[in-house]
Amino acid sequence: MPKIYYLLLACFLSVNFSSSQSCFSKSSLLQHVKTLSSDSFEGRRTGTEGAIKTKKYIINQFYSLKVKPLGKTFEQSFSFSQHRRDYKGVNVLGFIKGTLKPEKYIVISAHYDHEGVKHERIYNGADDNASGVSALFSFAEHFQEHPPKHSVILAAFDAEELGLQGSKYYVKHPVVPSKQIIANVNMDMISRSDKNELFAVGTSFNENLKSIVKSYKSTCGKVKLIAGHDGYDGLDNWTYSSDHASFYKAGIPFLYFGVEDHEDYHKPTDDYENIHPEFYTEAVNVIISVFKKIDNSSF
């Protein structure tokens, strides 16, 4: 048979093997993004009715996916003031007990807030960051068939857009001791890329994580996983650009997965119709694959 046949067959088997190992529903992943970025959630601005609706949605999904609350409830409430205005935010924190090292934790995070309504236009934030929140649900699906070795905290942080307030509060009030958290995997904007590029930030600060990311190979090349944006490669420095910064400042190793800014970044046109479904689905597969390597590693 022609050589190209074997290459295509290998690619087909790789994709199907990867998907079967991940055990999450592509249709559910996309539906969650579509729902969370719909007008009914009013842009998910911290402290608004849209944010409250989003919080309830996340909790309901965690319940249905058999995710337990990290504390007595899923909610971690906090307050802060900014620009002469008082805000009340709520982190949603889920827990999955590890099978081999339950006393050690990996925090998988994504912020659920966005820009809300400005000048009577809704900023729906499909990529930023309904994409990351929906990926949290895919992780929960995956863990139903492939429970993690370390305990996992699924953290949907609030008020990221207002200065990482939710993750700052969590790191200061971590529910479990910070010394038991071995790593943070943060997802913020992972659903679209014209170049099929997904960046992993944080490898410059931890040799183990660097080795894990560098060893990742994509057979079909649907998603190019690139280590960078750490401040050492001439690209924009994303070390402090999202909730992973709160963990980094606390001395906790992190990987942040995200894409380059696009034309709809922080605009009312960041809608579901503009995400790239195939790229997004495979990006979530990639992140889960990297997580599994972290879970199998010793920190």
C-alpha cells in the first residue's frame, strides 16, 4: 500500500485512541461553551445576575458529574473594593479524591467571569473564558473513567477580569494547605487559533513541567503545543496574565494553557460562532494528556 495510507491510518488510530482515553463528550463540551456564552448569561460580570446564574450552572454540572465540594459547599465567597466600588465574588471549588496520593493536590482552574454588558452590548466571552470552564467539565467526565492519582481541585474562579481577585483569595485561603498543592493547571482562552497553536506557559520555572511539555508529541499536528510566553523568548510575557499568577507568586508550579490574542479579544464579538470546534476539542485532549503526565510524575 502507498506510504500515505499508513500515515493516514496511523493518524486515524491516534485520534481515536486519544479520544477514547480522554472519555469526554465533544458535543457536551461545545454545548457548554454555547450556553455559557449566550446572551442569557449577560457576559458573566462579577456580582451580576449573570454571574450568579453562571455559578449555579457550574455547581449543577459538578453535581451531575459526581464532583464533590471541596469544603462544606462548592462556594467560596469573597469581597473586595475597586475603583470606589464594592464587589462580592464567589469561587466554585470541586474535589476529586486521588487514588494513590490523596494528600497531594493538583488545582485545575479556569475563570468564569467576563466583561458583562457595556454600552448596551453583551460581551459574551466564548473563548474568554467559557472555553476554560467547559474544559473543567470535560476533565470531570474524564475522571469518571480515569480517576487521578493525586487529588484534584476543579476551581472555577470569579473576578479574574478584575485583577485575579478570585484566585488571589483562594491562594490566601486555600481550604487545603498550600504545601500540599503540587501544581496548578490553568486554562484561559483555549478554543480558537488560526495557526492551531496552543501555548503552555510556566515551563521556564520548573524543570519537571518543562520535560513533560517538551516530551509531548502530536501525531496528526491538529494542535501544536508550544512552550513559551514566559518572558524569555521575545514573546509577550504571560506569567502574570491570568489566575496562574496567584499560584506562581505563592511558589506553586504552574502550567497555563492559552492561545494568542485574536481580533475578538475583550470585544462583544467573542461569540460561540467564532470559536474553532475541532481545534478546541483537540486542545482539551492535549491538556488532559499533559495533566496525566503531571499526575504520573513525582514533585
